[in-house]
Amino acid sequence: MGLRPRFKTPFSQARDKLIVYAMRPLMMFRPRTRFLVACSVLVLLTTLLLLNPHSSSLNENYKEGDVLTRTLVVPADITAVDLAETERRKTAARENTHPVFNFDSSRSETSVQSFVAGWDELKQKIAPNQNINESEIERLAAAHEAGADAESMQRDDQRVLFITRDLRRGEHAILPRRALA
């Protein structure tokens, strides 16, 4: 069996001759020197490709409203706020939004019932221990409702404060201390 025939196209033969011709001056250097020369050429070629003036934006300072000479790819999103348009939209939204009211017709009735129940409970707890009769409690309530003079209202308010203070101190056995805190 013989050697395998080499099939080369005319283009590959010309390429190989060109490489041999270009490498001939480098063959007189030692291998280490050839390696350093090749690395230097590679670094120089890469630098020239990176500093191509057509692809660099180092010298281009654009301002708002400038016409671009080419397509730019920005590394981040750029946002701008149009204050006049934003304010116009806010105003339109305020005008188109109707107020919302939640009306509960039974709310006032339940509030009155809870107040009356609390008042009755307070009367039952205070009256036996303070020797206050029902008519005096009614008189105090009527004075507040009728808008009695300032001096009598102040006196009545002080009396209610003293009663609640005594209740909080625990001097009356009406409510347990933890229920008042």
C-alpha cells in the first residue's frame, strides 16, 4: 500500500506559500523571541480593533434633542419624566374620580344602644357603693344634656372623676382591678 495522495486546491497551495514567505524572517529568531513578537502583534491588532473610531462613543457627547448619526445601544434604560404631562394626567384622574362613602344607617343606632347599655351598667355599679340614688344620677345626666352652667358641670365632672379614680385604685369591690386597666 502506498502513501496517501495529497489533494490540495490551488488556493490552499497559495496560502501555504504565503505563510512560509511571511514566516521566513521570523525563523532567524529563537522560539521565545518569536512567541513574544507574535503576542505583541496580537495585542497591537486587538487594540487597533477596539479603538476603531466608527464604533467608539468616547468622543460623542449627545444632548437632549441632538440628531444621532448612527444607531446607539445603551447599556441601561434611560427614563425622563415629563412633568407637565404627569401633572395633566393627575388632574384628569382627580376630576374623573368620584368620592366613595360607606354609609351604615344602623351605625348610629348601635352607638346609642352601646352608650345606653354602658351608662346603665355604670349606674348599677356606682350607685350602691356611693350612696347615690337613681334620681341624682338622672340629675347629673340631665344637667349634662341640658347644658347646665359651667360651675355645676365642673363640680359634676369632678365627682365622676373621683368615682372612676376610686374604682381604678380598687377601693370599691365593684370591678376587679384587671378589668379597669
